[in-house]
Amino acid sequence: MVKTIPFEPPTSLVVYTGKMTDQLDVDKAVLNLTRYLNACVSEMELVAVTLGKTSLTDLSKSDLCTLDPFIAKATGIELGYISTEDQNRF
């Protein structure tokens, strides 16, 4: 992706009509995507263990918090800086 910058936007690698689509090494891209997704799963597992969970399926909405009041309202997730009892006031 970095090789296309500053002359082409990075999206030109993955957009079918992009100018540099023919330069994308699909096998290398697959390997890198696989590594990225495996790293994401590993980080999620570390978070679950840190929360005292034994499986990712044990995680629930109550394990989350947000610092943005708009996100809290929209998703029903508690604000991180307000006590549980005072959540309805915000």
C-alpha cells in the first residue's frame, strides 16, 4: 500500500478499475490479511482473559464501556466515567 503513495491513493490497489491493480501480489496480500486477522483474534483472546472470561462467547455488552455520550445513548453501552447508578442521567 505504501508504494502507491504519494502518487496514487492506496485504494487504487484494491479497486478493480485502479491504475495499480495489476501490481497487487495476491498471494502476499492473502498471507498478510491472514496474519492480520489472526493477530486480531489473538488480541481479542487476550482481552477476554484479562476480563476473566474463558471464551470469546462469554463476552457481553456489560463488558464494554465508552467515553462518548452519543455512542453510549445509541448503543446502550455505559459511559466509562459515570457510575452505574447515574448512567440514566446522561
